[in-house]
Amino acid sequence: MKNLQQMQQMLKQVQQFQEQLQKQLDELEVQGSAGGGMVTVKMNGQKHLSEVHIEAEIFASRDLEMLQDLILVAVNDATRKVDEQLASQMGNLAGGFNLPGLT
């Protein structure tokens, strides 16, 4: 009987952990940039782009390859920042996660 209660408590904690993590994913927004801010992107915790900004000066050079590279770098920068934020938040949430029998 005690094991069943522990299992129910553990499942409840897992569900709360999952809900907190999902809420943080929904609220997370990071910005990535490249070329000294010539290209910036915003990305949410689901790693979906919500905004792309390209300075008009880039078009004056007509360097398509450079523009493509800057967009790639900005997106990768934002992705790295999301990963860092998620790792930090997971650590913070998991720190309060108490599994009976494992501590």
C-alpha cells in the first residue's frame, strides 16, 4: 500500500514538473543576432521563429551569400540560447523534484 501511495505521489510530481516546464516553454523568448545586429531573429521555447529583422543596409551590397550566412548564424545563435535557457530551467525545476526512495 505504501508503494502505491509513493507511486501516486511520484506521478503527481512528474505531472506538475511537466506542466511547469510547458508553461516556461510557452513564455520563453530569446533573440539571436549576427553581423553586429544586422540580422536579428526571435525564437520561442518551442524553437519556432516569431520574428526576423534584416537591416536595409545589407541589401545595398546585393551579397545574397552574406545575407544567407547572417540569417543562418542568427538562427543558430537563438537556438543555442533556447537550449541554454531550457537546460537552466530544467535544472531549477528538477532541483525541487523529490522522488521517494531516490533521495
